Amino acid sequence: MKKETWKELTIGTINLDAGNSVKNLTGTWRSGKKPQFIEEKCIQCFFCWLYCPHSAILVEGGEVKGINYDYCTGCGMCSVECPPKEKAIIMVKEEAKLAEGGAE
């Protein structure tokens, strides 16, 4: 999928392509930190799922199973809302990777 540049985007807040959120991988917006899910500490309170603004919490079979990094922006809301006694989600530094063929 080719990403639009800022010059190609529609001016204003008009969404000419309704339902496009699934194909816009917002995970590329992360700014150096990402959540790390520690499954054995999770008490299945679903606060992370409830408060995640990008629907990046993976739920399978009625249980939280991890984080979809394609959509996670690294905002940290899941970590903030995770009960402090258990802390099944912590924020960790993410190493930036250069695109293939990029300058080093």
C-alpha cells in the first residue's frame, strides 16, 4: 500500500475513503516507546482493551493475548490503566530500524 504524502492528503478533515482505518497502520507513528505485554501477570481486567484509543489490544478466546504493533502508537494508555499491583503492560524503549536501502 502506497502511503500518501502531506501534499496528497485532502485539505481539512474530510474523509473521502470511509472505513480506511483498517488499512492505515498507525503503528508507524510510535515515537521510541512501545508497550510490552507480560501474559503471566495479566489478571484479565480488560482495562488496556477498554482504554486503548487505537484498538491495538489483541483479545482471543475472551482473554487479552498481546498487542498488535501494526496499530499501536506507543501512547502508553494501556500501561497507565493496567492495575499497578500486577503491571502486565510496561513501556519499553523501541529501537528505531532504518528502512531497507536507507542511509546509515
